[in-house]
Amino acid sequence: MTDGTTWLAAPRPIAIGGYHVVLARGLTPEELANRIAENADDGQCIAVAVGEHTSGSLEELLDARMADTVSGPCIGLRLGRAGDWSYAVAYGCRQGEFGTREPVSRGGVHACLLEYEEENGKPVPPQFEYAHDGRLMSAFNLHLDPTWGYEGVIGDPATAASLQDRLTAAGLPDPELDHREVHHIALGAVERFLDLSLPKSPIVDGTLPTVVLESA
């Protein structure tokens, strides 16, 4: 029995403001962190280990770094593994700051993004992307909100169509449902499609190996 990913649809599931999680199959957690760093800030970052942290202690560390006016990004990644997937939970980043998943997925790696700036005033819907071997395979917004461009899953035609079939089988889109319920159901469809899981307790309450991104 695993925790799955649908718990991310709860209010503030990981940190104030939402969540940003990158998962990869075919990389260790450390390799994933290095690839994320390579893809951040126009490739000018490295991942530096800072021990093990809770969500709270990492946020305190990032706040202290910001107060010290450290140049470059002020982003932390807590790292772990769930089944075949390594994961990196990001703190201090803005939506889109890491670029796309295609570079992370080079060399046959499967890479996924799940992110939501819950307190973005626009409001921007939660996003999902899946890339493999340098190619975008599927992507859509998890509110299935047509005002934010949702007209079906985009990406590799066969992969996108297969995921769209999963959403349809789950009863989506359904204009009668509120966004949080759509978010929950859509996460469930993605989870089953890729056999994804995130261990809630270590991420929310525990300590995990942690890196911060620094300018190279």
C-alpha cells in the first residue's frame, strides 16, 4: 500500500503556497538533484548538500540565506525515493523556474513535474508534465481549466491520447465539480497511468536528505 499522489490536492499539502515536485525513473535522488540544478538559472547552478531537513528547517535555512543576500537562486530540494521513482520536493522556487522536464529526461530517463502555486493571485492551475528521453510525452493543467488553455492532453500523440482516455474514464472534464475535486481525480489518473507514488509522512513530517542550489 502506497500513499499515491492524490494527497497533493489537499490545501497546502507540503508548504504554504502549494507544491513543486519533480520525479524521475532512471536516476538516483542525487542525480536528479544535479540535473535539476543544471536546468535552473540558465544552467548556472550546482546542488550543494546541507544534511537532512524537515520542511520547516529547510524553509528557515532558505530564509536565512535570503537575509544574508546570497546571490543567485534561493532554492532547496528535499530528496527521496518511492519505488522506481526518485523525487525532489522543491522549496523557494517559482512556477516555471526550472524550465521544462525534457533536459532532465535525457538519456532514457522518465521525468515528471507536479506543481501548484496555490496562492498565486491569477490563479494559475496546478500543472503536470511527463517527459522521456528528451521529449515531452504528455502535459495538461490539473484543473482541466479551458481558460488556461486546456483542450485535451498535449504531447506525444499516442501517450497523450492514452492519458486523455484515463481522464475521460474518470469522468473528466466535469463542469459540475469544483477545482479541488477535479485536481484530486486528475492526480489519481496520472498516478495510475505512470504508477507514481509519494510517501506523505517523510515529506510532510520527517527529515530527508537536502541540497540547496547555488550559483556555480
